[in-house]
Amino acid sequence: LDGPLARERSRTDGVGLRDEATVINTSGTTGMPKGVVLTHANFIETMLQAYDILPVLINDPRSRSLLFLPVAHVLARFVMYCLLSGQGVTAFSPDTRNLVDDIATFKPTMLLVVPRVLEKVYNAASAKAGGGFKGRLFAWSANQARALSRSTSYADTPLPESEVAGPLPDTTPVPDASGTPSPGPSLGLRMRGRLADALVLKKVRAVLGPNLHTIISGGAPLAVDLANFYRGLGVTLLQGYGLSETTGPITVELPHDFPPDSVGFPWPGNRLKLAPDGELLAQGISVTKGYHNLPEATAEAFVDGWFRTGDLASIDDRGHVRITGRKKELIVTAGGKNVSPEVLEESLSTHPLIANIVVVGEGRPYIGALIALDTEMLPDWLRRHGLPVVDAAQAGELPEVRESLERAIARANTRVSRAESIRRYRIVNAAFTVENGYMTPSLKLKRRRVLTDYAHEVDALYSSGTDAGAGGDGAAKD
């Protein structure tokens, strides 16, 4: 060989597994973005494990995978490399607003999405059902789907915690699901499920395409009720957990063992353990060697060779990992109560009127929330409730809108203690989007920026306990 090809071959032959493959920036949701250095070994060794634990996604020549995450995101990059090294066909959708059309055109067997996409599909189906009898029928059918999912997972209740989960880098393969399997659906539930499918659920499944069998949700937590709904449709929905610093997934759910409040088992070749304060620590083949040109940040990110994820977690005795909050986003109220905002935010994110919700309360006497209304869903919701179609600012003052939000808040509050519950909320007149800089491309909220730019709204929420004015605030029923 001579010329450009020879020079190219010389370059590639000189690259080793421990050499840098890429630098991927962190999302910057809790501070300045940092460049994460990932090596060829990080990707290749992690990918090799994917062939064993998720073979249907890689080794099936009939697979058709559609990715909605931007490839600048580490999970999309990792999944893309896995798929391109496999036997199927991979396509990319640049805009989630084209979701339904892209699915209809491509007819995927697998979707890689962020939770917001799944929320929008669900809310659109609910809105199409409308109010009255059809609305009640949709709600009943959705509940049957969730019940079917709960009856077929191994377990959906936390088990006693252990200090360390996950195999050593050179030993034990993926752990088998031990313990007692779920009993499966009763005869009555199976009959109700068939009826719900015939009347409603098959129409939702049709939106996802005739070939779809697997959804991978990543980039942010997925609400438990939403996960159960999609699994109840007969779709394998897998969640995992990971960071830019872990080459994407450091945990993954297995198709035969998926407690819906879990993010799965440690990815083979990695170890996880909990620090004394509950922070999840990671070590293994997926973990970065550090940040680009940031030696101090790199040193701070590791303790005794373990990477500090910044997330709070629990690990049960079968190895399931549950993420309970972001350490840097933990709210400490004036009364000293520690509150993870994600619990309430996830619970309320599926409400058709809510585009964004930000739980607040740092140094305050109680927990509150800023809510941005979903301007796409709002007109249909107003029509279904016999109300005039108005803009978000006017809708925020309608008693019917407030009552719907307050009922949802009351339901969410039942999942937390009284000290952690939302006591007041305020409707803001602008959504938090990628375009206006309040969300990342993977639809993660830039909480610090929101709290800085909307500090006056937070102050108004807490001021003197009286009506905060035109933006709309209200006391949540509990």
C-alpha cells in the first residue's frame, strides 16, 4: 500500500485499547460541562458484554433500530456503535416532533428514547380518548396494562441492601435473577387485559409500529407508572443507568428481571458500592480515566480508585440498583429535611397539562414547585373539558386547570412524607426547552439555570402566604 491508504493504515495500526477514543462533554445540569475522556477499551470492552446480555438487539439481522437521542449523548454513541457492529439496520430521528411519522416510515423493532418521548405518546393517546366514557375507558385500560406488568416482573418491592453489588472485572457473569418470581396474572386479570387490548391498547401499540418489541429508555429517570404501562402493552422496556463518565450504561435491566423502580444490575465488568452517605461509587471497564485537561476535577471525582457518580442510590441483595436522587440536587429545607426533587417531578411529569415541573425548597419552610403548562396538549385538554381555548397564561388562572393540577399534586404527595410534599405551586408563563437553554439536547433540566433565572418566581411563591399574582400560585391539597 502507498499514499493516503498507507498513511491511514499506519495511523490505525498505532492505536491501542488504552488510547483516547473521544471526549464527550457532560450535560452541565449541575455545573460547568467537563470533557470526559473515553478510551477505545471503554467502548470495546463494554460493547463486548452487550453481545451477551442483549443479543436480540445486536445479533438479529432483522433488527431495525431507531434512535431519538442525539449522538453527542454518550448513550446514543454507545448504542450506535453496538448496532453498527451488529447485523441489523440503524436509523436516526433528529426531531422528536416527527416521532409518529418516523416510526410509521421506518417500522422499527427497537426504539432508543428519552422518557419525555414516552410521556408524549401516552399523553397524546389519553388526549385522543377525550373525556366522558372514552376517557374513563382509556384510564381503565391503562390500569389493566400496569397491573399486567406488575404481575410479571420478578419483584417490585425493595429488598434489604448490601454494600457491594456487581461482578469483579474478571469474574462472575451477569447474575441470574434469584428469589421468587412474580405469580403471573390471574385469570381475571388476563381476561380484563384481553378486553383492554381489544378496546384500547392495540391502538396505542399500533402507533409504535407493527414490528416493535423493545424500547430502551435513557437519559433521565422514567416514571414507574409509565414503565408499567408500556410493559403492559407487551413491549420489552429496558432502563439502565449511566453517565458520560461510565461510557453510557453502568447498570441495565434484564428482560426476565425488571422491578419497575430499579435501573437494573451492574453492567458486567463493573463493580458498584455505596459510600457512607449513600452516594453510588463505580469501578470497572466502563469508567473513564478522567476529564480532559482538568487534573483537579479528575482527582476530586475518585476516592480510593472508585468513581463518585454524584447520585444517591440503594442496592438490594439481588444486585438491583435504585437511584434515589442526585446528590448535588438534594434540597435541604429550613427544617433540615433532605428532599430529592426527582421523586415528585417524575410522578407529575406524565400529567397532560405539565410540560415541566421544578420542585424547589432549598432553605425554605416547605417544598414548592414551579410548573410550566404544556402548550401542545393544552388546547385539546381545554376542549375536552368544555372550556374556551386560551393561551397558557390565561389557562393558568382557570379553576378547572388548577383543580386538575392540585389533584395530581395530591396523588404525588402520597408517595412521600408530609415534610417532603409540595405545599404550594406557581405556574410560570414559559416552558423550559432545549431552544431557550433550560434543557439539554437529551431533555435533562438545567436546574441551576432555572433556579437562577426564575429566582423571583420562587420568591413570589413563598412570599407571605398570599396570592402571588398574575403568574398564578396555589396551595396544593394534601
